[in-house]
Amino acid sequence: MLSVSQLDEMSRLSINDADRATLVDIAAIEIDSAQSVEQRVESFLERVKNPYLFMCGDTAVRIVFDSEGKDLDYLLKNYFINRKSR
């Protein structure tokens, strides 16, 4: 699992400095809904490499969170829970 310092470093990367060829396309990531939430989050983070900077098809995406908002762990857990309930 990524450390808080690694996630913090990743969150500061600029989309302009990113090599698009190295970014992961999240459309290609499949998550096993039979896994626990913790396992799904860990699997997603391993596959996406950088949860703040990735591709969505041909579009580079940089995610920025409000420092007063909910943390990434909370948001990812809720995302996967909502996906599972579809």
C-alpha cells in the first residue's frame, strides 16, 4: 500500500510535466467486486499507479482535492461501494 508521503508527492505532480505514455488508462482497470473494500482500494491503487494523475481514454486527468474536504481513502471506498451496488 502507498504511504501518505508517497500519495502526497503524487498529488503535487503537474499534468503538464506528465509523460502520457506512462499514465494508466482507468477504463482498462477492472475491480473484483467479491473482494473487501480494503482489497479493492489496494488493487486499484496498485493498478492506477497514481490516483491523482491518469488517463481516461485519450484524456489526461489530474484529480485535486480540497484540503478541507474528505480524504482520498474515504472517497475511494465510497466510490467502490457505490459501484458494487449498481
